[in-house]
Amino acid sequence: MKQTQIYQHLVETAGKLDIRVAEQNLRATGVNAKSGLCRIRGESVFIMDKRLSVNAKIALLADCLRQMPLEEIYIMPAVRKILDRKPNQK
């Protein structure tokens, strides 16, 4: 499976958890900001720096999703394998 497909499945998994993934150019804000999960007006939003590589996006989003209750959600086996890894394991 291509990295872009894995990333898209991770975004879909986040959506199943009512987490919206928003890609933004964080450098354009003029503030030293990093990608991460936050709440905006009661909505969970994972703000992703769109300038990151696909591999970096996968790692960041997977780290976030690992902390969520995923037991009741269907996740494609290839993506589940990524989520079951330890954060620094390849």
C-alpha cells in the first residue's frame, strides 16, 4: 500500500473518532507552531503542517490515534499494523 493511501486511511480513522484533520501551512501563521491535536469551539481538530513529508504526517497522526479508543472501529489491517507499532518502531 502506498504511503499516501496509508495517510488517507489514517485521516478516515480520525474522522470515525470525530477528529477532523486540517492541513495548514503553519509557517505562514508567523507563530512557531507544531502539528497536533487541539479543540476548537468544542471540535477535536488535528492540525497538520502541510509542508511535512507523507511519512512524517503518518507518524504524527498515528501517534495521536494510538492514544484513542480504537477497539470498536474497523481499521484496514495494513493501517492497524502501523497503529499497533510502538511510536519509534519502523
